[in-house]
Amino acid sequence: MSRSATGQVNRACIRFAAASPELTHVTRGLFMKSINSIMRRIGVFPVALAWLFVQPLSRGQVPADSAAITPEIQVHAAAADRGELDRKVRILDTPCGGRSQYLDHPNSVGEFEGGKVRAIRVVRFAGLGNAPAQKELLNTVRRVWQGRFQSVSCYMSWDEATFWTVEAVVEFEDGRQGELITDGMHVALQGHNGKSWFFRLLPAAQ
């Protein structure tokens, strides 16, 4: 194995050892000696060996995209007028004394919420003309839940008029409930801890 390839594998193993809290200082040293011994005996392709040690997730870590997986969506929606959804949003849009936050990378609603959601239950729709098909409401909520945004605030920070069309209850695994109200682009979200958040999905917010 070439010297550069050996260096690549060594660096990968060092990162693995450093990311493993269960390894003590002594066991880390023994681990690295064992790896070096194996490498001297066999000519393992360096990228494959690095992948073997770097790829497994440490205990308790989950892939970034797993939080974005859409939970079960149930549609049992009743017609409402826009005024009713506006009143719901005004209850969430209370003075919070905060400013808009710019996240370090685009988040999906599922990633941002972070709580373990059991189901999303669509309960009302408004301003959609004839009663929309169940599939249409389901697809709207799914698109919103998987949609991404990078700017978020604890109050409704945009200037344009918003015509809310869909209200859903977010049911968490521990029995708590939140709210999600949207028009497909603007989102009012009451999360697991009861705090309200407002944001616009990309690319509308750009």
C-alpha cells in the first residue's frame, strides 16, 4: 500500500476513534496499533477500509434526512372560511420580542421540528372552491412538510397578504399536539414545545 494511501486510512481511523466516546485513551492506542498491524499484513484498498470505519453512525446519531420523512397524514377535513383560519393564526402570532433567524442550512419542516411526530391530521380547509379531493389536501401537506426554508421567526415577518387554506393538527408520539396552518408556501407552525414559528418555503423566501 502506498504511503499516501496509508495516511488516508490512518486519518480515517483516527476520526473514528475520536468520535467514539466509549474508547478510553488506552483503548484508542490499542485500536490504532491493531489497525496498523492489519494494514501491514494485507493490502486493503484504502478507500474501502476508510469507508468501513467512517460510514457507521455513532450511537444515537441518525441520518440528516430521517427527520424529513413524512409521518402518516390523515385527512378528515371540514370546510371553514378564511376568517376562521386567520383567527387561528393570529392566536399563534403573539408578541415574542424576537427577530428573524437565518439557519445555517435549509431545513425541512420535519428536520426543524425535531419532535417525534406520530401523525398529521388535516382538519380544515378554506378558500379552495369546491371541496378538494382528499388526495389534493394530502399532497399539499406532504409538500409543505418536506419543503425547505432557511429564514424563520417567532412572528409573521413578511409583508404580503396571506390567504391560509389548510389547517392540520400535528400529533406527537408523547401525546402532545401542535398546529400547522399553510397556504402551500407560507407556514405557521406550533411545535412540540408550544412555541410558534413562521416561515416561507424556498424558493419563495429568496
